[in-house]
Amino acid sequence: MQLLFLGTGAGMPSKQRNTTSTVLKLLEERGSFWMFDCGEATQHQILHTTLKPRKLEKLFITHLHGDHIYGLPGLLGSRSFLGGLEPLTIYGPTGLKNWIEVTLAISKTHVKYPLSIIEIEEGIIFEDEQFIVEAKLLEHVMPCFGYTVKQKALAPELFIEKTDALGVPRGPLLKQLKEGQDVVLPDGIVVKSEEVTGEPREGFKVTILGDTKYCENSIWLSKDADVVVHEGTFDIDTAELARLYGHSTIVDAAEVCQKANAKHLIVNHISARFLSSDLNKMLTQVEKYSFPIYIAEDFTEYNWVNDSLIKYKL
């Protein structure tokens, strides 16, 4: 999986940062991508990437502030104009369905694909054979959700050199062995799955939080996460503003991850008051923490490979 940041700013767009939108690329896992929030001009940001709107499968909205939803009407319309026919499901707080439907109706925007809008409550909001998505309310100035995406356990590694040595032909029998089934060869020899496979592999866990003050639900959602995306609208010197407006500092974000035993932290939703030259100063405020901490920038992507993050700029 990869995390791609289309917008990492707070409140309004700036020359350095667009409004919030984060993409979870699951192209290898399911041939699609999921999006978390869709701030103004998100579809413009997509034009600078290889993302295809028709591959957008799920869209999760944290809350209904404009910098998180004003890009929705344009993206939904363009997805249809570009020939996207694949179903799209949008999850978010109460009021989202009415806002989308009224906006599309008044603007006479007709989408040609199946569009489902699910207004959620706390708990598991999606589950299939691959993933579980759970949501909890955070502490902002309006109802705001955080989401955690957990990939279910992966099939164990199949040791081809062992199956070859035992005479297992390439084909369906290998698939059965990988899935934990024993097989019988044409000569009657039984090959046990446990003899030719390793241990089941843990899937990844990614937590993506909306706007929030430091709170217990952020810690709960981030528990043992491989990657946490947490807002850091302010720094230590502006901590009082963070409390006043229901936001976090970069230190709050780090504290959440430390208490949750998370492995990596990516801080986004940066106030426009902070220029690129201020980022190093912000990072020095969290130098004491032992896990890697990054400040996301627009068009940065983080690839999850062998239990580590590899960062690069598009």
C-alpha cells in the first residue's frame, strides 16, 4: 500500500499547500484507491498524479468543514464525465448525504455510476475478506471521525523449492497448499500445507485521523498502527490556539502515537501560518520521540515496504 498526500493544508489553500485530501493506494491489494477527505481543488491535484478517478472505490469524510468537503462536487462530476462507471461509496457524518444530493441536484450534475452515501456512527463501518475499517468520534468543534484501516492476515508464504522437491505440479494444487489445504498427488503421496508454507503474515494497519484535539479515541484508533496520519495544525508556541479551535500541535500528535505504540507518524493539516522554512523547527519539537516522524507535503508519497516507510516526492 501507499499513502499519497494531495493536500496537506488547514483551513484554506496556500501557495505551499492545498486543502486536505489523503489517498490510500491499494492498487496491488484490490486494484483501486481510497480517499480520505476531499478539500477544494482535489481534482486539480489529481491531474498531477497517475491516479484515475474511476479507480476511486471508497471515499471517507472526517467532518463537514469546507476544507475537507468542498472538492467533492467537482470530483464526483468529473468521475462521471470521464467515463467512470464503477460504483463509489462515500462514508461520513450525518448531513453529508443531504449536502451532496442537494449540491448535485441544484447544479444539475448527473453521475452515471452507482453512488452510495453512508452516514456513519462509531464502530465497524466496512468489512470484507481483505479489510476492516473502523471509525470513532474525535474531539473537534463539530462531529469529526477518525478512521483505522486494518488489512486482514495474509496467506503464508509458499516455499516453491519445497513443493518442487516433493513433485507438486505448478497449478491449482499450489494455490490449495497456500490456502492451508493438504493435497494428494497423482501417485497418492499426501503433501501437507504446513510442510511447504511459512507462518501467516500480519496485514498492515493505517490510522487516518480528522481534525481533533488530543483525545483518547485518537490513541484507541492508533493502537499498534503501522502508520498514523494525525493533524498537526499548530506547534508548541501556538498550543493555546490549537486548544481554542479544537486542533492539535505536532507534539500532541507524537504523544498520541507514543501512547498507542504506533510505528510511524505522518503529520498533516498544517496551518498556513507555517512556511516551508518553519518545518524543521516543528520537527525539532518532537526530536525526543523514538519512532520516525514526518511532516507531509503536497504530492509526497509513502510506500509501505517490509515494515518500513519509503518516502518520495512525485
